[in-house]
Amino acid sequence: MESNSSNRGSTGALSSTTGGSTSAGMHHSLSTPAGVDCGGSRTPPATPKKGGKMLAIRVQMLDDTVTIFQVQAKAVGRVLFEQVCKQLHLLEADYFGLEYSDDHGTKYWLDLQKPISRQLGLSLVDPLLYFCVKFYTPDPAQLEEEYTRYLFCLQVKRDLSQGSMQCNENTAALMASYIVQAECGDYVAEDYPDHTYLSSYKFVPQQDHEMERKIMENHKKHAGQSPAEADLNLLETARRCELYGVKMHPAKDHENVPLNLAVAHMGIIVFQNYTKINTFSWAKIRKISFKRKRFLVKLHPEGYGYYKDTVEFFFEGRNECKNFWKKCVENHGFFRCSSVKHVSRHKTRVLSRGSSFRYSGKTQKQIIEFVRDNYVKRQTFQRSQSFRHSSAHSSASNMHSHSTTVGNSISAHPLLPLADTNLSDDSKKELLEKTKAEDAKIRDNNNFYTSTPLRSANGNVSELSLAASNGNYSTTNTLNSDDSPSKVLAKEQLMNSINANTMVNAQSNLSKIVFISGNSTNTTTIIAEIEGETKKKSKHVVDKTYYIAKEILMTELTYKKDLDVINVWFRDEVGKEEPEECQILLSLIAPLAQAHGLLVKDLEKRLKSWDIKGGPRAVPMAEKVADVLLAHLPPLLPIYEEYLDGHMLVLERLDTAFKQNNRFEQLYRDFETQKVCYLPLTTFVLKPLHRLLQYQSLLKRLLNYYDENHPDRTDCRTAIDTLKDLMQPVSETLEQSKNLATLCELQRDIVGFDNLVQPGRTFIRHGCLLKHSRKGYQQRMFFLFSDILLYTSRSQATLQFKVHGHMPLRGVLIEEPDGDLMFNGLIIYGGNRALTVAANSLEEKEKWKNDLQRAIQMARDKSDTKITYLSLKSCSSSDEHIDQVGNNDVGTQTKPQAQRSNTTVHVCWHRSTSISMKDELLAVENQLSGYLLRKFKSSNGWQKLWVVFTSFCLFFYKGCIDDFPLASLPLLGYTVSPPLREDMISKDYVFKLQYKNHVYFFRAESEYTYNRWMEVIGSATQIRKRKAAVVNENQIETSSEK
């Protein structure tokens, strides 16, 4: 094969034909890609420089449509594959492949490096290939584009209907119901009186009326789910099936027992029929090879418990054996490697060295990075019409939700879809002038608009659409008729906040370009750098009071949404029959939510009046904001007093019900897995106390800025005095309730110590340390309380922390080691045990040392000796004994529970750091909300995001009215600083976040907001330079074994 054969590939697809009925086809895209003919006249393909045989190759897509591509027989497989991906406008292409079958039914993947004419088993007479998912990701959330997830769903749908993904009837019915929801929308009783609306569609091989009834019942439960949400739920359900992505390859073992082999992301799986009998994970495997029809798996010699170091399997023939070997090589390269070294094939060899094959595509890690760097807004695609029926009962918003935009990312890189910024100079200038004219027209009419979608409470997407009439724009709102009154009220309050937010956005002197799609429903605001643009600076200097007032409004909007998490979403979750455990909470939170809804409106009005034709002017002593807060404090104070008195009882009852009521425990866990509950539920319970401290801090900030003659100074001081009586018990009460909430949350994260919540026990610090043993240093999670020290390791199965041992603090001594163990190390003596631990820095070591010394002294001074330890007996420092104790404790914990990866305990584990109760209480006052611009990694563009900082984490939203964040960024371990000269950032008010090689740039709108973001983020990040960042690797051997 010549080296430039790939350059002489096909010029495009010839035509498309559809397999099956037209109505049943689910078209990948409504657009016509370049080079694809859709039935009209076609320009013949360009003749290659050197003539060669041309092949008309049929490719069947995942929606069963068939497209014919014309390529040279000598062209390598990549030419054909890239043409297919180009037609589909596919960005995450390496998850997919082209599959074909030989005469014996063996299925092969098209080798992208070999000429098509030399593909093993591929017939060159009317060849037919299938576009399929090649690598089934174990985590669908890692799929960046909605379109990619849609294609995965089509593959799962095919696997389910063909019987290759076998599962129990209930699971199959649930998956089928998600397919129906994505294609058909909500269940409507008038349209679907019985299950027969499903009879014309095949979901599973043995589909009967009973199965269809189960699908229908599940379909009823999915009301409100958009197609994208149904897709994601389908994939989340499918990935938990044992046969998800499993393709069987018949083989035999050395005793001639028939088996089935499969390869997946975790390794090589062995089945007997469809029963899994063994798994060889990639970590166990040292080498895979084949000799004729023998397939050899060579294992690491020890540590994995298998009785042989080489396992043999026998295939029917050499082709089948080599085929499976190649699939194993590709799966290992894709899932386990960060990158794959590309080695060119030798043209000629004198002596053959056997088969040589490497995976030639991108690895999963490279795909994720590639998409993050190259993500752009995609064309719309049309879903299946096979279930779509026009109905008078279908709401407009529900019907609209079926037309989605390709490319909605669920990653933070980038956080939102981008518009196409590849504009010519003329179009840039024209668009800029048009945008300025529209902005001027909007300002003159005082009609502000937003392009942020509002997700309704039941999951449907209501659009705040642009209604254009005679050049005037207005904001229109679509609400669903089946919303509960509480949700409608919450939506109206959020809608009322739009004017203030858009007014705030208008103050920025940044150049804004609004890209509007053809249907004018999905719009995205992109801050783009226009070459040759001369930005006019505002002649007015904005008063600092304006930005403080704006901070009050922005944080108030976030607080109101946090209240609605309980008042609206949790109330709907528990239903009309409110459990007794929830009645007190809901009765306390409702008046707060109502009162703060009124406060939000008044703050919006004040900020709107502040704006005078394009921005607030620096009119000395002309504007006030404290009077708004002062007017609302008298009715709010009694509500807060009642909440302060009752919230501890709420926390205690929730914890008791969680432990004793299995039904409530499941309800609680299910609610915390919802996207709207982006923090633990106990944190939302404490939000009212947090807000009181924030009011006090913001009012003091205002007072410090006002001079003696400012007209707002008197109201500001009066508001502070009004809060003073209420604030005295808040700090002490918050410390107690925060401690109780922390103990409750840690109890759910820790396995093997059941009586963590006890009167008198206080949390002090938790974090990651290295514990020394005979096997070297091993990572352990330590939890320090006022009376006891626990050390644990994290279970990969449940993501919970398994207790290895505990140490009562009475009688404990600590000292610093000598010799090889002295690097950031401590020795903790307790009873007959001695723990040698090491921190990852001198700073971390000092934190642990000081907290341990104080806790030990407190434990000695206590006279109470009634605290008991029920879960663990005292044990020696033997690793074997400790591990056995931990394993026995979790023997009954078989059901994995969903865990948040952005909570402090899990972040500390991953980033080898720690956090204390003092840090938690300090973070309460350091919460902030507002718009920031995030710089793209691979361009000079900036993306506008609504950002909420709370609980040591940044949460990113498309806009302030969104119900849940798109992504989050935990900040423990990050450093915050201004950009350096080598960062090549020429903008003002930019700060840099960095953790190792992860770097992000964010841009604030003013000096005040820049300083505020630096201040609050600095409180959560470790900003001191570490003298000893890591433990000395030459003297400590790290082991991955637990």
C-alpha cells in the first residue's frame, strides 16, 4: 500500500436509501453534508490522479438507513470511516466503528490502517458495513455531546431488540419506556388508552402484551422528561446491566468446555452461555497473544488469586482468534491508555514476525480533551417519528422539546455550547453593527431580554424566547398547565428576576454578540474578540455602592432558589402525604421562601432604577439599598427566630427517620441524586442561618464604604442594629447545627462505625494521610473527632469509606519520627498501637499536629466516660487484622449508594488534603453569586456563565434562572492568583485558578467584583506556597493495595 493512499480516497457519498418503512426511520441529521447527494443530480466524483478500482460500499446507520459511499479499493479504512463521520457531523467519532461479517457470520471491525481490499473476510461484491458503537463507555456522563448520547441510545435500543443485551423483564421494560419517552414524549391517556400503541414496535425479542403493559406503566412515570434526559436515563440504566456492551465470541477452554469470551472497558470477561464466571481485569493481565487458534492471557505472577499465570482459550480458527485478540488490543488502548504511540506499518518484510497490531485511534482521555478544546455549536438533528403523534393535549413546550440541539455538553470544558465563531471580517463587522443597533434599540425601549432557557419543575424546557415585532423585543414565558401551584409561583418569581439580571448584564462594557439559531429558540451569548474593534470606555465611573447592591441581589437570587429546593422540589418529592419527619421542615421553610420572594422583587426594582440609559452613574449619595433590607427585616425577624428554634429538631428527626425508616431513607437518597439538589439536603436546611451571617457581612461592607453624610448610612446602621439581637445566638447555634449535619453526612459516607452521631461529639478535621505499614505507605482517610480518631480507606465498589481502625483520644500521644520517616511525618501512640503517618506537605502536617494536640487535651479534660464504641474492637496494628475487621463490617453493605464527587470528604481523598470545622464555618460567610466570563482553552473567546460559589466549590449555570448547575469545580487544593505574563492574558479583572496542570481563567466585570471573587475563592483554596509539596519518593514506597 502506498503511503499516500488515504489522500486518494472517496469524494463523498453517492446516495441514501432507507431500510424499512420511511415513517420508522430516525434520521441522524436534517442537514445535507458536503459531498452527499440526497436524490437530485450529482456531480461525478473527481477522478484520482492514478486510476483505481472504485467500490460502492453500503453503510447501514444506527437508525437503519443505508447510505452508499464510493471509495477506492486501495484506500485505507480510515477514508471510509471519516466520510461516514463527516456525514453525521460526528465529533466524538472514536467511540464508533464500522462492522462487517464474513461468510461464516464472524463480525469484524474495519481496520482503519489497512486498505479496504485487504480487510479480512470483507466481500468486495456489494459490501455492507454497519455503523455501530465500538467502545461502550461505562459512564455515559463522559459523553460530551447530546448527539453522541442519542447514537448510543440507538445502539442500546438495537442491542435490546436483538437480544444481545439480556436482562430481567423489569429492567427491559424500564429501558424501553425511556426509549418511548424520548421518541414520543409524555404519556397522554387520550392518545394511548391502552398498551397497544406499543405493539407495532419491537423492544425485546419475546415481546408480549404483559411486557407492553409494564412499558406503559413506566412510561407514565417519565412525564416531563425531555428527550435528552430520557436518553441519559436510558444509558444510566443500561450501563448497570451485566451484558451492557458485551459481544459474545464462542471459544473453549483447555478442557474443551464451550465458553463465550467478551472484551469490555474493565478487561476480558468469560461466560458460560450468558452467565459470567470470570473476569480478567486489565490490571491483572500482563500480556495477551495468540498462536493460530489459541488465545493466551498471561497474568501477573502474584497478587490476583488465580491459580495459573497463563490462561488458554481455543477458538474455531485462526481468523476468529486473531479477530478477538485485535478487539482486546483496541479496548485496552482506548480505555486504559492516556495516549497511543502511532507506529507506521512497514511496507515490506523479509521475514515475518507474526501479527503486529496497535490501536490507531484516540483514547477515551484524548477524546474528552479533544472535544473540550474543539467544541462548537452543532446542527439540529431530528429524532424518530415512529411514536410521534399530533395531539390536541400536547403542550407547545412539550412538542418543542423534541427538537433539540446537537452538542449540549455536560462537561465543564466548555460548560455551554458555542456558536460558530469562524466569521469573515465583513460578517464580523456587519454583525457587530447590527448588534450595537439592536442594543441601542433595546435600551431605548427599556425592554430587556434573555436567551437563557428555563427548565420547568417537571423537566420540560420552557423557552424565554425572543418575540420580534416591529423591531421591539419582549420576553415571553411558557409554563406547563400541569405544574403545581408552588412550582408556578417559583417560576414567576424567577421570571421577575430576569429584568434585573439583564439590566445588570447591560452594564458590562464587553462586546456582546448574540447568535440566534434558525428557529430562534436556542440562543447562546458568546463574548467574542472582534479584530479591529475599538471599545469605547464608559465615561461614567460606577459607584462602588452599585456593585455591593448588585452582590446583595445576586446572592439573594441564589438564596431564594436554595429555599425552593426544599419548599418546591422536596415538597413535591414527598408528595401530598407529607411524612411526619418532613412536616416541621416544610412548615418552617414556606414562610421564608414567600418573604424572600418579595425581597427579591424589591431589590430588582431598586437595581433597575439605578440604571440610567446604559449604566449607573457616579452620582454622589444618590442611591440607596440598605433601606430596602430595613423595610423587610421586621416581618422577617419572627420567621427567622422560629426557624432558629426549630431547625435542630428538623436535623435530628431527619437523621432518625433516615436510620429507622427504609422508605424514607430511599426517598431521601433519591432526592439527593436529583440534579436540582446540588448539595446535601442538610446544607439546604442550614442555608437560612448562612444568609443571616451574609446580611451582616454585606451591611458592614456598605457601612464601611459610606461616609458620614451618605443618605443610606443611617438605614444601614439601623439594619445592622436590628439584626444584632438575632445574630448573637446565630454563630453558636450554627456551630452546633453544622456539627450535627456534618456527623450525619459522614455517617452515610463511613461504613463500619455505626454510632458516629452522639451527644457531645464534635467534628474537628478530616483529610488524607499516608499510613506506614510493612507494605510501605498507603493512602488512608482520617477522621478526627473530639473523642476519637478513625482511619479508613475508600471502597471502589461503593465509594464509601471502610473503617480500618479507631483510636480513643484519651491517653494518646504524638511525636515526630526520626530518620527515614521524618518527612512531614507523625507517630500517633494509643494503647498498644502506634500509627506512623505522613502528610503531603509541612503545612498539612502542622494542621493535623495542632488539631490532634488540642483534641487530645480536650479528651483528657472531659469527665464524661459514658461514650461507647460499638462497631470496632481494639485491635493491634497488624494490617491483616485491621483489613479483616473492615471487611467483616461491610459484609452486609452490598448495595452501592450514589456519592457526590464534589463533597469535601471525597475531594480531600482525591487531592490529598484536609479540611476542618473552622474552615467549614469560615466558608459560610464566603459565598458569592454572579456572572463571570470563562476563557476558552484553545481560543481568545470568553463564555458567559452564572457562577455560584458555596461549600468550597464553584457551580456553573447557563443563567441565573436555571434550576440546576451544568458542572462544578471543587476548589480545595487550587491556587488563585492574577495571571502571569506568560499566560498572555491582556484583559482586566482576570483571575487564574490552578491545580497541578489544570488551569482556568475567569474574568469579572469590575474591580470590586474581581476583588470579591479573589477574596471568597482565596478563603477556600490553599494559597500558601508549600515548601515540601510531596513526600520523598526515594524513601517511601507507595502501594495501591488497601
